[in-house]
Amino acid sequence: MRNATEKSTTAATTITEHEAQQVERANATNAQPVVFVHGLWLLPSSWDRWAKVFEDAGYTALTPGWPDDPETVDAANANPEVFAHKPLARSRTTSTKSSPA
């Protein structure tokens, strides 16, 4: 059996070293985990201040990244094309407005 610090890769999932360390830390505590998911063109570090607030309140904060995102802001600044070609998936929306009678 692998531990969480080994890189785990399947067809659908890649766990980074940073994420594996967070999972191991969360599993080692009895604290309630809170997962912060960042939006497009941002990085997990976008949540650093909020993660600290929740950690200080007794939670375990996890801030996973998206596949292929740079590890750091410096890496993102050095290679902005990584973000430039991320597609936005089409989503199906349902209007809550009623039709005029």
C-alpha cells in the first residue's frame, strides 16, 4: 500500500506532492477538513489567507490545484501561456425567469 506522499497517477487523477502532504496532515488530525477550490486562472495559494483563518479556528485546510497548473505564482508568471489556453467548458443553464403570458 502506498502512502500519501508518493505520487499517485491514474487516467483521471494526479496528486501533487503539495496535495499529498495536505492529505497526510489532514488524516493525521481529528480536525474537520475544509477544502478550498480555486477558480480558473488562479492558484491554490489564492486561498492562503482564508486557509489560515480556518486553520486558526481548528479546521484542517486543503487547497488542491487543477491538473497542469503551475506550482507557484513565479512559475505562472514565467509561463503565462499555461493559463492562456485553458478552455471554459460549456454548461447547461436553466432560466428561472417565467415567460410573459
